[in-house]
Amino acid sequence: MAYVFLIIVLLVCLIFDWNTKKDSLKDRLFLFSVFIAFCFIAFRAPVVGADTWNYVRYFTGEQSYYNYDERELEPLFLTYNWLLHFFTYNGVVYLFVNTLISLAPIYYLVKKYSYNKSLSILLFFLLDVHMTYCVALRQILALSFILWGIIFVLEKRKYHWLWFAFFSLIAYFFHTSSIIVSVFCLTVYFVPISKRWVGIICIIVAYIVGQLSESYSHLIFFEFLDRLNISSIERMSNYFDTSFDNSFAYTQRGAGLAVISIGLFVFGTIDKSKLNNWIVKMYLLSIIIACLFSNFPMVERLNISFSLMLIIVFTWCFENKSKYRKFINILALIIISYLLITFVTRSINPDMNDERRMHPYYWFFENY
């Protein structure tokens, strides 16, 4: 029920935000939402989030290995742990610092680019972005540096491309698969999108191709990549090595329909001036990846770098000034309601066999 309580608090903040015109109050509501979200992730027990237990015990010295993977952990991650050991071996402090570093660039992006900051924080949970932040600790640390690189480019800061390369290099030495994310980000930056139909057609085609590829024919592509024997590809191999049964496939079809429905809504309603925005193009890439590789649940660990942009992009739908504005707002509220109902339902009746191990939720001070 902790998740339900969290959503209620964030929803109340959003309702107050929608019912006030005072920017100062909106800012306070946003900061309160950020505080609640931060505490929920930072002060969770190490049993919340599949990989957290291993990371924390490895840091505290309770086990001498991260997991049974024989590959050596990346040098900057090992250096990061070594530096923190000068100050503490405490697992609670460790998760606190990790959360602070990981969420800082998201806070900045939401504060700077979201049309409704309180809504973005709510979507961070409704869209399950928080799950990856509770599970893939090392990868999320790497992502935080890539996001800072993206921020530098978005704001055209001095030597921004050099900074992007620098942050990408840091990310690579935290988690080697991050180089794939950096390359994808760089690629979509230079792909122009000037018409709505470009995004809409990409979404529809990706969904159709994804549904037609259930015969695993696209696994040939990953087998080819695996034979390249590149460390970044090797780290990704587990993402595409997860079997699924018919029930999972059925669930993924439903999730896929939700993904493309929201995507079509976004590309049909956001202002044309934002279509070529880098944030929008990364979000479009996330839809394509989600549709093409819907049979691989672990791919979300790679795709989170792009899909999290939806917490910003979705709020831009409320900027629409056309004569259909009221209708668009109603549709947006229907989508939010659907996400709320889905999240609450899953929280009340969680799948205790879910490998992400987000349920039950415990605070660090509870007996878990």
C-alpha cells in the first residue's frame, strides 16, 4: 500500500497545482513532490529492487562479489565505491548518495523543460520509470552523466559537444553499455522531424514490425552483434536472452498498444515547433525500441534512457492552443486516469513473482 499512498500524495499535489495560478505555490508543490519521490527511492530497504541487494552488500563488504557474472565491474564504478568508503560503509548512505546523483539531472530537466512539473513527477511513477531507478543502480548512475551531456547540448553551453563526449566517456566506465545510448542519442539529434506524420508513421510501422517478428527472426541481428565481441554489446546480451511464455506475450501486446496510443496522442497534439526537439526525438526512439523488441522485458534497461523523456513530453500536450484544446485536455486526462488505475491495481494486487522485486515495499528502518 506504500505505492498507493505515494501516488495519492503526488496526485493531491498535482490537483492543487492545477487549481492555482500562483507560480510560487506551483514551485513549492513541485519541490514537495520531488522531496517525496526522492525519499521513496533513496530510503527504501535494499530488498526493494532486484539488483539493489547485491549492490548494497557488495559495497558494505558483506559479499566480495557483485553477482555470479565473471566479468569485472567497470573501473569508474569501482573507483566510485572506493571513494565513498573513505566516508562510510553504510548501505543507507550508499543508496542516498546514488539516488542524489541519479535523480539530479532529471530534476533539472523537469524543472527547466516540463510544462507541468508536478505532473512530470507523478508520471515518473505511473510510467514505471522509478522501477529501473530502483533496480539497475550502476546503469542509472551511468545514465545520469549522459543526461548531463544532453543538458549541455540542449542549452548550447560552451564546448557542449566536447562535454557530451566527456560525460559519455564517464558513463561508459560506469556501465559499458552506455556507449550504445550515447550513440543512439547522437544519431537521433541529427535526424530532422518537421512533420507530425513522420513520427506517427514511425510508431505504426514499428508496432506492426514488432508484432510480426514474434518468430524470433530478429534474434539473428543480436547474434551478429554478439559475435563482434565488444564489451558494450556483451553487457547487453542478457537483455535479449530472456524467454517468455504466452501470458507474457499477451501482456506485452496490451502494453504495446498503450505505448503506441500515448505516442500517437503526443505526436498528434504537441506544438509543431517542438517536433524537432531532441527530447521528442529520443522519446520517439523509445517507442520504436519498445515496439520492435517487446518480447524482451530486459530491454527497458536500455530503453529507459529514452522513454523517461515522456515525463516531460507528455506535459507539452497541455500547451496546445488550438480550437481543440479542451478535447485534447480531456484525452490527456483519460490517459492519466488509465495510468493511475493501472498503477493502483498493480500495487494493490502485485505480482510477487515479478523479477524486478518492487513488492512489497519496505523502508530501510523496517524489519525486512
